[in-house]
Amino acid sequence: MTITLPESLLPTDELDAASRHRLDRVVREAAAIELFRQGRLTHRKLGELLGLDRFETDALLQQHGVDEQSLTADEVHADRATVDA
């Protein structure tokens, strides 16, 4: 996924690598959370997209005030398999 931001939204000075990475992360999280809100991403896929485990994904959603949707049966089975391992 590539998103091009207008120059007017970027800082006037050059972005260093760390700043560019943070900006990329913020935009990626915002897009992924919105897709989750729309029901287009499952909890599991949201975590995979952002490189988060189940608990980190829960924390991110809580941080952004997003109510959890019901888990699918596949997600429950995958979580159980992870716990049983």
C-alpha cells in the first residue's frame, strides 16, 4: 500500500529516516484501524498487517477507542492453538 501525502502536510525540513518511519507507522495504523472499523479486516488480519500479537492488537484498539467486534470462530481456534502450543 502506498499513500502519497501532500507536501503541505509534511514538515518543511527534510524527514530523517526515523521520522519517515514514524510517519509511515502512523498512516499505516490509521488506515488499518479504519478498515477494521468497517469490518473489512479481522482482528487477526489487523495484527498481522501491523506486526502485532493478539494482546498488542487489543491494546492498540483500546488506545484508539475502538470497540472490539466479535471474534470469528477461526480466530478463536487460532488463539486456542497458540495457547495450547
